[in-house]
Amino acid sequence: MLQLGEVKGQENVLVRIHSECLTGDVLGSLRCDCGPQLQLSLESIGHAGCGVLVYLRGHEGRGIGLTGKLAAYQLQDGGLDTVDANLHLGLPIDARSYDAAAVILTQLGLSTIRLLTNNPEKISELNRPPLVIVERVPLLVPLHHETLRYLKTKQERLGHLLDLTE
């Protein structure tokens, strides 16, 4: 039986790489699906009996920081979607890197993982030696009318693998 925290040498470990989101994770904002994704990830890892959650600081607002994110929120209130708001501010659509997560997973002794994600960019950045993603595990949180526009943008403009049927 594995002891809590032991993953070294385990195969096909369930992994969630979660980007910091003060507004969603801590404040419960419905402008994104981050808080529910974090909660569901922790529950899924618990049910699996073995897993890792890597919480990446510095990823607020897809890497633009809290100040940039709040400025983008104002533009979104005026009708822009999350992608166009970032571009209007002269900020990247997504400035995140998952290199630190890959290093952490490797240092934990993992090589094959089952990745909890809907983000194809995360898959392509992490699925390189010495890591192998053997399965993408969809992270499907309950839909809320407040987050639907945001999720449609993630699906249509960022290629996220989502099923938005209510």
C-alpha cells in the first residue's frame, strides 16, 4: 500500500497542473472555471488513491498577472472576450510555461502520467521526454451560466477540449 505522498516509480499517475487563480481559487469568482477545476482535481486525485497536483504560481490570468487580469476584466465587461481583452491591452493571449511543472514531476520520479486537463497546449508542453502522457483525463466541471461565455471562448479560440452541452 502506498503511503500518502509517495508517487516515485508509480506508473500512469493522475496529475493536475493548476495555474494560480486568486479570483477563482480563493475568491470563488464565476468569471472562470478555475475554482471548480481545482476542487474537482483534488477530489479526483483522492479517489484515484495516488496523484499529484502542481499549483503553479505566476500563472494568474494565463500569465499576465493579477493587474493585467483585472484590466482585462474591465474590457470583458465592455463586450470583449478574454482573448481580445488581452490583445487590446498589448498582452499575450497566454504567457504561461509549464517547464517548472515538468521539472517537478520528473523530480518526483514520474515518467508516465494521466493528465487532468482540457488544454491542448498543456498536453503538448508536458508530453516530451522524460514525461509521457498516457491519457488525457477530461476535467469537466458543472456548467454555470456566468462562465459559459468564457468557456466558449476557451473552446473556440484557444482549442480547449470541452463539451459545453448543458
